[in-house]
Amino acid sequence: MIEKRETTSQLLQARIKRFSRVEKAFYLSIAITALVLAISVVYMQTKLLQVQSELTSVNAQIEEKKTELDDAKQEVNELIRSERLTGIADSQELQLYNDNIRSAE
């Protein structure tokens, strides 16, 4: 059994030594291509994570601006409340005509 392993090992070593230059160049190019592909995959995954992080940041900013817009709309609605306007008109001794009230959108 040991002799068989040694024989197989010797045959394999002999075969490797008998590779022509073209075969060696071919196998070297395959190894280099595999290495380049592995590095490219890692680089692309890193870029993907970076873009996802930026996307999350932009989405958070969008949500913040939406909240600010909703707050501003709420404030506008509070400022044009009829009770508030009636109170202001009464304090200035004016009359309130609902037909003259407009709101800008």
C-alpha cells in the first residue's frame, strides 16, 4: 500500500516536471485569473456595502425632510384655525369674514 502511494506520488511529480512551457503558462494564467476574480469579488462587495450605507443615509435625510414638511403643514393649519383668527379679530376689534380667509398650499 505504501509502495503504491509512493509510486503515485512519483508519477505525479514526474508529470509535473514534464509540463511544457505552454502548459505551465496556461495553468499560471488560470491561477492569475482566479486571483483577479477573487479580488474583484471582494472589491465589488465592499463597494456594494458602501453604496447601501449611502442609500440608508439619504433615505434618513429624506425622512427627516418629510417630517419637517409635515411639521410646517401642521403649523400652517394651526395658524389659520378659525378660533385663533376669531380671537385675533376680536382683540383688534375687527370683524371676521370667512370669505376673505385663504390658505396657501
